[in-house]
Amino acid sequence: MSRLLLFNKPFGVLSQFTDRGTETARATLSDYIDLPGVYPAGRLDRDSEGLLLLTDDGQLQARIADPRYKLPKTYLVQVEGEPGEEALQALRRGLMLKDGMTSPAQAAAISPPDLWPRDPPVRFRKSIPDRWLRIAIREGRNRQVRRMTAAVGHPTLRLVRESVGPWSLDQLQPGEWREVTA
């Protein structure tokens, strides 16, 4: 039977088990998960947080990560400024980015979610408000959500993946994981 892990990836952790990038050691999945044979199904940038799925099943990994299977990925996104309906509609229609047109996203302004504090905290500026959005996409381009919010004039301050397809964070705290039925 396939193993499937739900992991709440903390801010600053690489979505891989080893760090080949710098002389200074950075936190990796191996700092949190000590199970042989499981690998990430998809990725989250080092400066993004939230749900990362890991499995020991190559076919399941491909179905989760491959954009042609169109699993929705839902993010809680804190942005700079207060996007109006025009910005939200642009996200919903799809945007032209440097690597082409994005597929339409689901996008809505939401109340601030009840999340764990981030370490380090998001910068706060009294003169510039911020707003939380829930954005769901079915693609997985590099830094896509961040590039989309920047394209509508509202840079991302914090990005937390809430769910992938039918799997969600629920009450997992940063650095925690649990095994579920695949």
C-alpha cells in the first residue's frame, strides 16, 4: 500500500531532503521527516509555508504534481495593499506573465485566517494596509501565486498552502506531519 504524508512545511525549509545550494546549511525535510523512501509530490518555495505532500509511490507522486491532472492547490495569501474587485477579476480571468498566460484562478478576499505566527514575522508598515486572499490554482509554475499577485499590484507578504486536491492542513502545526490513506 502507498504511503502518503501530509506535512506542514515551515517558513525557511527547503522542499527537499538535502541541501546542495550553499555553504551554509539550510533546513530541509530531513530535519522533520525521518522515513526512508518518501519524496515530495510537488514543491513549496523556501519562503512559502503549509501543506506539502510526500509519498513513496511514483505514480501517485506524478498524479499529485503533474499539472495535466489539474488538482487544485489552495493558498492563503497575505498581500500588500487592499485589492479591489478589478484585481480579483484579473486573477479569476488569468494573467499574462513572462512565461505566458495563467489559467483562471479562484480568488476571493477573506478575513485574516487563524494561523501560527511566522518566524521571522511578516514586515508590518503602518502606512500600507494588507489583505488576505484565498487563491486556488490548477497549475504549478515557479512562484506563480506570488507573480500573479504582483502582476495585479499587490505583492505577496505571506503565502500558506492550505490544501492540494482533497488533502488539507487541518490542524497540523508547522513541522508536524501525519500519514493518511492515499
